[in-house]
Amino acid sequence: MAEARIGPNAIIRVGEALVAMQGRGVAADVFAAADLAASFAVPPQSMVPEQQVTRLHTAMRGLLGVDLARRVGAEAGRRTAHYLLGHRVPRPLVLLLPRLPAWLSARVLLQAVSKHSWTFAGSADFTARAARPVQIGLAGCAICRDAHEPGPLCDYYGETLAGLFRALVSRDCVSEQTSCAAAGASACRFQLAW
């Protein structure tokens, strides 16, 4: 079986966030520690093996500490949402969804996220429930794979989702990671409420 792959935003936007928050030298050190120096020098333009995403987040936590790594992950998630809204979400949806009732926009957006989950979930089992709050789960999440921490680590996914929901469903949307595999849960779970 071919190794599962994830879209390059999971590498590119982390690199951008690291440079913006810690400088180019620290960013290069993190990428080197993850054996991804080539991806820092020339960002990938196609899907990447999910192990690269796992190594990058592991290296970030190891070199920067968990708290700072989470902040970098959150900033990378915001940058990913911004990129997706400008380049991947069809323009008619960007214009239409904010004008619909929030519950309807949330359903449409969640359908689209579910349909394209293969681009960011890799081998993780993605689940979604259109309720209020919206429930999203990733069992086997690449970001926190093999990590052991008392709290959640997947701010990248949380902020990517929150950015999309804030732009397309409600400006008041808040994302919360309610469980994390790193803390012993069966899946990383997120709630999006407004």
C-alpha cells in the first residue's frame, strides 16, 4: 500500500508561521530536525507523505516546547484557512455561504470539508456531524501521532477549521479541541460553535 499523503499546506504554512514568529534560523533548525531541510528551502507543491507532517510537529515540540509549538501550529492553521479561502474554496461559495442562515452554511461547508478530508486527514479516520456545535473527529491524527501530553496538540487543525467557519458560517465561530489522542483519547475531536 502507498503511504498516505497530506496536502502541502501542512508543511508550507508551518514554515511561514515559524519564520514569522521565530525567525528564519529557528525555522530552518526545526525543518532540519524533522529531516525536511529540502522542503524548507523549496516548499512542496504537491501532496506530501503524512509522516513528514508528523516529523515536523514532533520536531517543533522538541525544539520549541509544547506551548510555543501549539502557538505556531495555530498560526499555521490560520494561514492555511486564509490560503484555502483564496485558492481552493470556489468563489461562489465564498460569496454565498456568509449570506445564508448559519445552520445551512455550516451544513454545506461541512459537506465540502468531509468530501475533501482526504487532502488533510491522510490515513486518519475523519468523522463529522452537522449539529450545533459541529463535531469533527480525526482518529489517527498525523499531528499528534506517537505524542504523549496531558492536553491537546492539534491547534493546526482547530484553527484551520475555525478560520473556514468564521469566514463562511459566522464571524463568532469558536473552535475547541475537546479530546486528543496524545492525551489518551481514541480520536482528536473538535467542536465548532457560534
